[in-house]
Amino acid sequence: MTNVLVVDDSDDIRLALRTILEEVGHEVHELSDGVEVVPWLQTNRPDMILLDVAMPIKDGFQTLAELSADVRFASIPVVMVTAKGRAQDLERARELNARDYISKPWEDGEVELRTGWILEAAALRQAS
């Protein structure tokens, strides 16, 4: 079973992502702001992080930059999740090492498909 951390300030989005991910067999952990991520990672190691871009205290880009700069966390695959589907946001996410980008609202099956690809790629990297 894989562990996925969902970080989003919206209770409804966290519930939706939890439901989708649990239905395909993932264990899901939830946080509501980027400021909580590094302290949580001090004692936990998810296989992947779904990270909202817009959060009130520390946004997803700030959080992703912090994770990418820290050798302890840089290898954890991060997928950005946002209602802002702007090209410059996608480019910034890629520059900060995000593995993928999911726009809200997502299409049926999209979360399962994208997270599956990321986890399969991570497993292949670890196996080689």
C-alpha cells in the first residue's frame, strides 16, 4: 500500500482526493496548509504528495521550493493541484521539480491516472 499526503486548505477538496485515492488502495494523510508539511515529514515519509497551489499561510510553490531544496525530501514526488490552470504556474511548478500538475476541477479518472503514473515511475526509479 502506498502512502499519499494531500495538502489543501479546502476540506471538500481533501475529502474528494481522499475518497478517490482510498478507492484505488492508497493510504491518505491530510494537512491543510504548506506550513505543516516539513514538520509532518520529520516523522512520516509519503510515497507522493498532492499539493495545492493557493493556501493561506504558505502556498504550494513556497512549500515545493522548500521540499526541493532539502535533500531529505527532494526525492518525494509532488503533484501540484490547483484551480489556476495558467501556463506560467505550470512552468513554475516544473522549475521547482513538480512531477505533474492537476487542474481543479479534474476530469473523472484523472487523479487516479496521474497519481498511478507518478507512483509507477517512482517505483521504477527505486528498483534500478
